[in-house]
Amino acid sequence: MIRFKNGFVICLLAGVLLLSACGAPGANNTDATKTSSNGEQSAGPSDEQLIYKKKCISCHGVDLQGRAGPSLQNVGSRLTEEEIFDIVANGRKGMPKFEKRLSEEEIHNLSRWLSEMK
């Protein structure tokens, strides 16, 4: 009986350790670009991609395919950079305004990035 309890406790602890090693999704995320010891930055997602990931992905999907919001794939062939800026800043039916959630520069950069999706 004691051997069974010890085996059970060991298996339970191993399971807990395994699950804790997995961690929560995104728990180990660090800045997209890392600076090496010689001062060079390694490639990572752009600022625009990080903004998209934080603010847009829940409605427009991982690959711009759309979810609650419309698809943004090839949005640059449908809308100009200025039109995209206006929509992001001021919202439209079903989309909130982001003028107070993002800086003007962030909106501009995001709009430029999206307008390149053709």
C-alpha cells in the first residue's frame, strides 16, 4: 500500500512538473527583436505585426483571413493607405475606434503595412 502511494505521488509530481514546464500560452514571449552581445538585432515580427497581433488578430484572424471582422487579405488592393488609416482610427460599423488605443504613428505604420497586402 505504501509503495502504491509513493508511486502515485511520484507520478502526480511528474505530471505537475511537466504541465508547469509547458506554461501558459505566450508566457515566455519576449520582445520580438533581441539584441545580441555585439549590438545587432535579430529578425522578428515588425512593430506593425505586433500591433496587429495585440489589437486586430481576435477579429481579423491569424492570417488576415477574417473572423468576427472581415478578411484583410489583399486589403491593399481594395483600400488605400489613407482609407485604412481612417477606418482604424475612427472605426466603422462593427469596428471600434482605435484613435485612443493606438498612437497616430502606430495607426500610420499599421495602415502602411496593411496597404502593402495586395
